[in-house]
Amino acid sequence: MISTGMEYLDRLTGGLKPGDNVVWEAADGVPVENFIRGFFDSAPDFSETVIYINFNFSPQTLFTRYDYLFKRKNSILVDAFTHGKGNGDPVFLDFYRSGRHDPERFICIENPRNITSFVSILNEIEMKHREGSFYIFDGLTGMNELWKDETAVLDFFTFTCPKLYDLNALAYWVVSREAHSREFLAGIMHITQIVFSISATDSEYYELKVHKLQDRTPLFGSQPSYFRIIDNAIAFEDKKAADRIGIGDRVKGLRKMARMTQAELASSLNMTPGAVSQIENDVITPSLQTLVQLSSLFGRPVDYFLGLHGPGRGTRGYLVSRRSDYAPVPHRSADLHRMLERECAGFTPHLVTLAGGRTASGPLLLHKGREFIVVLRGSLALAVNDETVTLEEEDSLLITDSFVSKWKSADDSGCTFIYMQL
């Protein structure tokens, strides 16, 4: 067993095996680099070659962000950014012109848009550094943005993944969950050995799910795990601890909505600001008396703070969601806000805004069930299977077993619509 660098993740998965290809399906803004750092922080004497294949960042940015990697004499940067998305800009080329970097370890691909050329260079590296190397592909989404051919990216993965497996290499592959078709993600899932998905929550915690663990059974089955990032390190919580975070986050959220300071809330509750801080950070659990005070102060039932508030449980029999309550959902092309949690209503509605002329490719969010769309403002053009469906204001669309591959604002002033996962 090879440690992931995190004891909790090792217990959850049984650790890594030589040949494992690990796919990290990450929502936008989720820092996968902390999992990479965790591995190498726990294995400072890792002696095999580390190959970082980069499509997304300037070489200087990577050199700074992953200084602990590139200070190693056994590390290699394969730069597909400078002459790719970077368009050969002199600012990026200056990294190489300085002469401070070994061309054997910092390889700038001159034509990364040429798939054959890119694969040829990578094949040479694989043959030179065979057994036990560690590959980091950052990432499949950047590769797709450069090649503009999702099929070619999947073909590359389908070819490379088994090859690295046979070489007993480890490989981390980063992919943006919101940027690809379901067929692409299903193809990735079929080939690789391990698939994690990571998403942000409404709190300071992130959620990790194990979607595939070949020849192993995850410790907690399909239940999600939760972690925070503290001083660039991953700190996992057990499921019960993750459930407890709701009280502190709800108190903090309501206090901020009411534009109150911790000192003002403490005065209303007849306690110290330090005690309020401990409640909001889940260091202590508020007493029943304090929960009743919070309920009266913020006009929410006590079970709201305990995470039990749902249909039929509220004292009023209805639930009002204000625009300020909506939870932002990271997305590269659209302004996306979750209006309600599924446990509150049995479905998940989102308020979505696309700027004028803006296009979002692939699914807005991963979802296997039905979807319902209502246009509130502007005009929305959808690519559904092989057809284009245009919705005007107050038009709606129910998707049962079809797939939307593109979402485009057909109005110069933008488009706003409600997207529901049923």
C-alpha cells in the first residue's frame, strides 16, 4: 500500500497501489493541489521521477506554487501552456530565456495543439522514466480547451491510463466536473482505477465522494466525507463531526444576514463574544436555552439550527428563501446559485444567469435524473441531443432522458432562468 499522505483517506480507500490512475473530478475553485502536497509532504524521500503535465498555468506560476516539487532533481515539467493557451507570449517565454532552468527537466512543447506531437513527446518521457514514476495531469479540462475535441482527449486517456498502469506508475488526473459531457465522464470512470469527486459546501468544509475504487471497497460505502483546508493541509472530519458543523454555520450565516457583529450577538444572548465565536466554529454546542434564544432572535424554528428543518417540520408550514440566502455554486461560464437544498423540498432549484452571448458547455451540474427549466428573463438557446431548442420568457422545458450539451444566452442583455434537478 502506498499512502495518499492523509491517514483518513488511507483508511477510507485502503491507500494507493502501484499502477493506480486517480481521477479528481473537482468543482471549480476546489484546490486539488492540497491533495498533491499532502502526498509529497508525507513522502519527502520519494525517489522516483515526478512528471507534471501542465495545460493551465504559466511555468513561473507552477514553479512558485509547486516549489516543493520542482526543487527535487527528479521532477520534470512538461509545459503545454506556454505555446498553448499562452500563445507563445514573451512574458511566459522569459521563464526559459533566463537560462536558470535545465531543459531536460523543464520541457516547453512548441506545438501542444498538435496531438500527435504532444503524445510523441510524452511517449519519450514514459520510456525514459519507466517503473514507479508519479504523473500529474493538470488537467483533462485544459487539454480539452486546447484541443477542442473531447473525443480526442478521451482517446488519449484511454490509451495512456492502461499504459501507466502497466508501468506501475501513479497518476493524478484533474478534471472539472462542470465542463464535460456525461459520456466523457462515464468513459473516464470506465477506464481508471479510482475516481474522487470534490465539491464545496455552504460552509468552510469541502465534500469528497468515492465514485470508483477498483478491487477495493471504500470504508464508508457511498457516504460523503468532509474536510477543511488548514495551513495548506487537508483535515478530514468523521461524518458525525461534519453533521455538527451545521449549527455554527447557521448561526454565523444568520448573524451576517442581520449585519450583527459577534459582540452584538453575544450581548443579545448574554454571553461573551468568545463564546459566540466558539459556537460559530463548532468548538462548543449551544445549550437548549441558547438555541431557544437564537430561534426567537432570528425568527427561525429551533430545528433549523439542528439541520432538521424540512417540509412539514417548520412551525409556519412554509419556507421563504430570500435572494441573500441563495448559496453560490462555482461555475466557469454561468452565475449559479442554489435556492433550496433537496432535503427541504425534494428537488434542487438553482437560479442561473448567463451574460449576453455567453455559452456554457456540458451539463450545468452533474445529475442523472430529470431536469426542469423556466426562463425568467431574456432568451435561452439549448443544444438538446442534435436539436436547438430556444426558450423565451416564461417558456419552460422538461428534460426526461435527453442531454443538454450547450446553454447559450440568445439575448444581448443576458438570460436568467430557474434550473431544477428533480
